[in-house]
Amino acid sequence: MLNKLSDTIYYLANQEDRERPTLGLICGDQYSLIIDSGNSTQHAKDFLQEIKKLNVPPVRYVVITHAHWDHFLGMNEFDATVIVNSQTYKMINEWKRYSFDDISLQQYVKSNQMSTMCMKTIQTDMPNRDSFKLNSPDVIFENTLSIDLGNKVCILEKIKSTHTDDSTIIYIPDEKVIFLGDCAYGTTTNSLFHYKQSMLLPMIKDIQKFDAEMFLLGHESICDSNEMNIYWEELTSASRVVKSTSLEKAIELFKVENNRDPNDNELFFIKAFVNDHIIQSQ
Ligand SMILES: [Zn+2]
């Protein structure tokens, strides 16, 4: 079932046991726009079936928030214009060369081009895929793009991110809603989970430029301003104390600066920023 955020904004909640991120639906008077196309043809089909139950204008656009497989592999199911930033375009184009039969999938996993989870999802939720080829996105933008769906403007913007270098956010000004994709998360490099520390403050600045009250995240669904501010505060206070690859020093400094121990979230973030230093030093 779709969650209704307002008369014109809906979302299909993330489902972590199936690696399914949050998908969005924005409806104008004339057209509808989709945010992320799902992790598989089945995810996309499930979403489309839910949309059919609503009496909304036809889906004209699909925006992909970034080039991680769980956000775009359902792309071919939509009879719509697929929009990405130029960096996402380059990365998705790599996937256009892929074959999706079992032997090819196993080879990609072996050579670290694909995660095991991705292969398993494809095997379960993409039947009849022996001749499957991923479509190409249709519209490529550089930094920002506005779309009017009929009395409903959506602003797409490529922003800095601690998660990827190709993050697009979607802001709906008249509803004060913003879809963040995965941009506010960390990422895993060489088996180490880290937040790109140099991107944290520029990212927060890029996001806070928009006057939003509701925040949709790729793997959390929805946060209000209060929850988002706590998240930023915990991330920045963790980042401030990490200046090297030493976890001990960072925790010590946190105690000095805050007169208390870090809470579980802050400790998690401190470790992730320490990992970022480790990766940078490699
Ligand atoms: Zn991602």
C-alpha cells in the first residue's frame, strides 16, 4: 500500500529485508513523476500496481536519485522519461553492457562488480532475464532542473553527499517536502563503512538551502525537521572530533568537548569518520 503524505505526494515504504528503497510519487494536474524505479522489475511492478489503484495523472517522468542498483534496476518497467544527472548517467551506462543470466551474474559477483545481495535480488525478482538489457536514461542534467507537472513544480538538484558523488535530491516547494535518496548516508569502501567527512558540511548546506519540513530517505522512509536536525547534530558533533585514524583520541576529544560520553549513534558516526581517515590514508 502507498503511504499518503498529502493530496499530491505518496511513497512506497522501504523494505529492508528485500533491499527495497523508498519510492516516491508526485502528482501534478497533468502528469505524475516517480522518484527511483525500484531494485528490480518486480519492485517496479508492485509500485505501478499500487499507483493504478489511485486516480492520478499518467506517470510521465522517472527521476533516479543515484546510480546504486537498488534505485534503478526497475527502470525498464516505466513507460516514461527517465531523468538523471550526468554522473549518474555515466554510471548507469556501465550497467547497460551487463547480461543478466545466472552465469554472467556469478561472474560479476566474483569480480566484485556486483554484490551477492544484488545478484540474489535479481534472481528472485527479475524472472525471464536471459535477454534482459537495461534501458538508457532519456534526459541528462548537470546541476539543476525544474519540472512542472501542472500546478506542481519539482526541483531536481545534484548535491554534495557523504554517500556518493552523484546524488540528486527532489524538492517540492509548495509542499515543503524533499526526497533525499541515500545522500545523507555513509558508504562502504574496501569493506569499511565510512562517511565522506569532507562532504558532510557542504552536503548539509546544500540540503538546508531548501525550506523543507518533511524528509524522505532511501532506507528510512520519512523524517520530520526535528528528527533531521538531531541527525545532522549527531553527525556534525561526531565529525568535529575525528581528526585522525585514532578512535581513542576521537572519543577522548568528544568527552572533552561535550562533557559526556557519545551516545550509540554518535559512536557509530565517530567510527565511520575514523574509517574515512583510514581509507584516505591508504
Ligand atoms: Zn545508495
